[in-house]
Amino acid sequence: MMGLMPSEETRTMTPPTVRSSAAHDAGKAGGASTRAWTMRLLVLGIVLSALNLRPAITSLGALLEEVRDGLGMSGSVAGLLTSVPPLCFAVFGVMAPRLARRFGAGAVVCAGMVAIATGLLIRPYAGGTAGFLAGSALALMGIAVSNVLMPVIVKHWFPDRVGSMTGLYSMALALGTSLAAAVTVPLTDTLGGSWQTGLALWAGLAVAAVLPWLPFVRGRVTPPGAGEKAAEAATGGDASAGAASVGDPSARDRDEAAPTPASASAEHARVEAPRLRMARSRTAWALAVFFGLQATAAYITMGWMAQIFRDAGVPAGTAGLLLAVTMVMGVPLAFVIPRLATRLPHQGPIVLALGLCGLVGYAGLYLAPATGAWAWAVLLGVANCAFPLALTMVGMRARTGPGVAQLSAFAQSTGYLISIPGPLLVGVLYQHSGGWGLPIALMSALMVPQMVVGFLAGRDRTVEDEAAR
């Protein structure tokens, strides 16, 4: 009995500050581990989502001739089909910021992946052209909201790594684009030759992309360091109170009932963030037009380039591989170009270099489409890297997260509206002229204003300075 007294005395005499410090250190270690896994999960979600943003389009481009024959489409209707992506991006993309404010960006992207999976699964079997268009529109709706919110998520979670994370996202997007173009025809042949099966199988990739976003649906996970900074601000440097609130539901309830200075500041920032008049910003307009013209070139390429090669005598499988080469050029360049762009005060020289590659590629398609097919595919793939450059400039032309969200919605929605007529007009010109001379001339002509407005959008300025009330 007496032998137990020293230990009891020792426990009694242990300073509370020591226990508090130990609990604080344990809480910090647990919080750091949780944040590390959260960031890994977020990066995985971004990569898987980016992989799903183009297979709905390039898988169709690889099988466009079979789909046209199966559904009885004319060249003009096929042109309308290739115009559906920018139309959906323009209509649904503008809704993304509002949906993100209401439900959270992670929840909206998760719902977008569900829409992509559902649309890709049902469109080959919907029956008729109208059903095919409806299924495509559902998938493209999910792509549209994810397109707009990816720069916002990158800016919010990785504010000091916008260039590298945009490069990773763009690289995964290019990989998914090229993968669908390259393997859709061989997989279709392997699975029995049915174009319906060849298109529907890409729904599986979208299902996989849903999973990493599920933890971001139930609650809005805060960026790393936010909770610790809030706790330190509230307790004068001791984060033990914050750690307790994370582990104790009742403490969380008390924290919600009595907002911390950090939460009050966040709420104040959310309420007070100025609504920018993007239509008053020359930079926003230049970026929107640049986005629209590069999207025009990209969707004409994704929808029609394989057909151009097939009409020149290239076999269907090789034509799909050529389209894949064009798309896969974005894998390394989509990582290099954003990093280079963030190091330059003016991104205009990059715009001009990409545009020149596009002009040479179009000239080659007109003069010797089959003879120099691989060279033209590479050059047009380089030109298509205007897309990651545009995304990077969206993140650079605004100073704040809300500014990036508004600029992204404006540039992408307006840009995709601008790009709608291009693929449709190519289909009409192709049908009525019986060849590719006029469509290629149109593509070349559009590259010139793309270079001009891209050069203007690359100037070192922000939309907040031009568009604030």
C-alpha cells in the first residue's frame, strides 16, 4: 500500500503543461498524417478525373465512320455531333461555380464523374441519333463542370504549385485523350467488332474516378495547414484546443456554435469577395477568345483528324494511332509548358510558337496527308498544347481563388460558345465540297487570330484590376 504512494505522488505532481504538450504533439502528428493522406487522395482524384475528360470525344472520333453508318448520319449531322462537346461545355460550365459554392467543388466533381459514367454507358444503346446525342450530352455535362472546377481546386489546395499541378492535370488529360484514340479500335475488334461495346467500355474508367472524391462529398475538407493556423490564432499558439475539437464531436459542435477568428475570417471572405465584371476586362476577353479558338482547333482535330487520314488511304487502326500521337504529345508538354509559363512574365512567345506548329501541320495535311502523316500528327499535337497553357493563364490572370473561379467560368463558357460552329462548319464543308481542302483552309485561317489574342492574354496583368466594381 505504501509502495504505491510514490507513483501516485509522481502522477499527481506531473505538470499539466507536459501532458498538454504531449497531447498537442500527438494531435499534430495525427493531423499531419491525415492531411498527407488527404492530399494524396486529392491528387489521385485530380489525375483520374483528368483521364476521363476526353475519352468520350476521342473514342468517338476513332469510330466516327462506324457510328455514322450504324446510325445513318450524314456529314452535316456528324458535324453537329462533334459540336455537341463545346455546346455542353458552354451551357453547363457556367453553372459550375454556383454549384461549387452550394455543394462544394469536390462534391460537384464527384457528381460529374457519375454523369460521365452514366452517359458513356447508355449512349451506344439508347437507340437512334437522338438517344446517342442525349447520352453524349449527359457525359459532357459531367465533363463541363469538372473542366471549370479543376483550376479552382488546384488554386485552392496548391496555391504555391499552380504550374506543376496544372501540368500534372493537363498531362493526365492528354494521356486519357490519346489512350482512348489509340486503343478504342483495337479493343473494339477484340471484343467482337461492335462499336457500341467499343464506346461503352470507357464508362469503367469514369466509375474508378468517382471513388477518390467520395470523402470530399460528405464534408468540405479544409486545405492543409488551415485548421492548425486557425487553432494557433484562436489559442495564441497552442493548437491543443483545435486538436480536441477534431477528435471530439461535442467540441466540434461547440466550435460551430462559437466561430473561431479563422472561420469568421473565411466567412467574411466568402461574403465579401467582390463579384467581378468579367465583361469589362480586356484580359478576360482575350483569354476567352483564345480559349475558344484553341478549343475549336482541338475539337476539329479530335472529331475529324482520323477521318482525314482514312480518306487519304490510311487504315482505320493506323488513323487511330495517328490521332493518339497527336493527343499524346500533350503528356510531356502539358507538364513542361505550364511550368515554363509560370516562370515567364509574358506567355505570348509560347502562344506564337504553338501557333506556328499548327500552321505547318495544317499545310502538311493539305499537301501530303498520307506521306507525312506522322510528322503532321506530331506538329498538331504540339499545337494542341495551347489548352494547358490556357488553363495556366487562367490561374495566373487572377490573384484570388474567387477570381480564378469567375475567370475560369467566363473564359471556358464564353470560349466554348465561340468554338461551337467550328466542328459543325467543317462537317458541312466536307459534305458539300467532297474533300478536305476547304475545311483545312478554315482551320489554318482560325489559327491566326488564336495567336493574336493568345499573345494579348499572356500579358502580365490580373482581371481584378480591370473588372472590379
